[in-house]
Amino acid sequence: MTHRIKLLVITAILFSSCYNNKNNNSECSKFIHEQYKNETEDSTLKSEAFKYREILLKRFNELPLNQQSHSSYHFIFYSSHGFGKSVKFEKMDSSYKLSLKSLSKKGWVSYGDNYEIEITQEEWDKFEQMIYEFNFWTESAFRTNKNVLDGFVYFLEGYRPEALKCNKRTYQFVGRGSPEYDKIGSLCSYINEYEDRLALKYGKRKLDQ
């Protein structure tokens, strides 16, 4: 009888272990194959990017994402002409949020009023699909086109606490100045357009803005 109980206990432990491993593999499937580059960064460019990011965060009244507790991505577009927008995609339990803060300039592009809306899981999934297809978590952090004197900047910041249990990167910050369209430059361009489409869909922006 004792032998049978021990056998049942061992079987239960093995089953639980297999179930947990299968569950963890499923949860880690999005980023389990990520390979991070060991490349030497331009320390001056990195320092300038962080300083400029701090200026823009204050201008948009935002905080770095790694001070939050849920999955989120923060995109900033800013023109040297003094206009731009701050866009956040956030996942909180079973709800999904998109928010915008804009800086407009008379005679230039206008993004309308600031807004915060709930989006669908499908819209979040489509956004996240872009993040992984363009290798946000593994591409080079900072690049700029030094031949452009009058341009714009893209900053994209991501935080995914769920990756911690898979031993993968949980925080990433990248930037592109007047970008030639590598993967990150292209990703930022698509995010810019995606926010615009969602803003139109939910009535937060008009076609003539």
C-alpha cells in the first residue's frame, strides 16, 4: 500500500513538472529564440540619446517604462521643427490601452487632442506582431544619419515583465535619428501609421488633420 502511494506521488510530481514545462514553453514561445548582439555601442551617441529622451519625456510629461509593472511600449516621434507625438500601447491584465500626447505647431502637422482609449486584444496582438517581426528586442539600440541637418527622431521603449521567467530581456530602449529605414526605423514608421489608423477608427482624429 505504501509503495502504491509513493508511486502515485511520484507520478503526480512528474505530471506537474511536465505540465509546467509545457506551459512555460508556450509562454516563452514569442521570445525563446532571441539572440542578443554583442556589439560595441557608440557611447557618445548612447549618452546623447538618453539625454534627449529625458528632455522629450519631460516635454510630454511621461516617465520611463521600467518604472511600471505591466507590459507596455512607448513610441516618441519628434521633429526638429518642434512638433511630435508620444504614443503608448499598454496591456493590463485582460484590458489593452492606447494613449496619445501630442505637440502641435501652427502651420505644421496636428495630431488633435490628447486621448486615452481601450483597444481590442486583436489590435494589441497586431501591434505586438510588428514588435517581434521587426526584431525590436534584438536590433542595434542607436543609430543616426549624420548627413541630415534638419530632421526628426524616433524613440521606442519596451517593457515586458513576463520575459523574466524565461531568462530573456525585459527592457529595451532604441532610437533612430533622421533614419534610413533599417528594421527599427521601419518599425517606428509602421507604429506611427498604426496609431493614426486607430485614432481615425475610434474618432480621435479627422482625415484632414
